[in-house]
Amino acid sequence: MAPNETSGTRLRIIEAARELFTAQTYRAASMRDVAVRVGISKPSLYHHFRSKGEILDCLVRPPIDRLDAAIQDAAAAPTLAEVRQRVLGGCVDVMLGHRETMVLLLRDASVYGDETTELMSRVAGITGRAVELLAGPDPDWRRRVRAAQAFAAATDPISHLPDVPDDELRDELLRGASAILGSADGGPAATGAAGPL
């Protein structure tokens, strides 16, 4: 098989897997299902991917890498307000850009298994770092709670609202997270008005 043909087949496999994992769950979709969806034999599928876990890894690694890069970018910001803006805006943008994959990660418990432990640990580490950055330097427990709430408020609804246009959803997610963080700082959200991040 020519290199371009091989990479094209791999992309078709990954896309078919995304569709099947989202529709059936990761655990329920079999390698046979993926092969049938792509229109190749099961042995041919195994030529491209050793396991379903490897397919999942290829599917979720790009957005996870982008989330990690967004967090690293945010950590370099000069002020807490800019750190928060970059964490939330960057993570929301990545997640909206990879909505189906994020639904898989956020709503399908079957992706959390022995073969995906390393990958899911990385996701947990990125989330933890995002919450640390949102909480700011030397936070008390209340600011840590609000940081975790703000991150969840900005990211969790993405998997529940597939019918809302990206730009409208982005604005509302960031507005809600801002309100939560403002209440942690005694800012405008404490009185009911959503202020800047």
C-alpha cells in the first residue's frame, strides 16, 4: 500500500471509530464494527492499528495535545485575569473544535479502562493544572472550589448542547465561568453582574 493510501485509510478508520464510539460507546463498538464501517477486512484493520485502544489514542491525542498547549500558554500570561482568560478561552476553543471527541471523553465512562489509563491520567493532569491556574497564587479552599466550578461550567456543557452554535455557546460558557470566578474574588459576580475574567 502506498504511504498516502495508508494514511488515508488510517484517517478513515479514525473517523469511523469516532462515529461508532460516539453512537455505541467505546466499549460496545468492536474492531469488527470499525472494519465494516470503513469497508476493509478485520486483518487489514489490524495492519493499521494493533488495538481499539490505539485507535482511541489517535482519536483523542490531538485535542489533548491542544488542551495541554492552551494551558501552557495560559501559564505564561502576566496577570491572573489574562491567565484565566487564556485557560478558559483556550480550553473551550479546543473542546468546541473537537466536540464529538469531547463528548466521548466527558460522557462515555467506558473509555476509562486499563488500556487507556495513561491517556486518561494525562487528561486528569491537564484538568488539574487548569484548575490550579484559575485559582491563582496561594488560593484558599474557597477559591480552589470556585476554580474547579468555573472550569466545569466552561467545559462540561459542551457535551450536553450539541445543537447550540459554537460562537453562541462559547460566549455563554465564558460568561458563566467568569461569574463564578468573580464571586470567588468578591468581584462583580458576587452582586449578580458578570464581569470580565
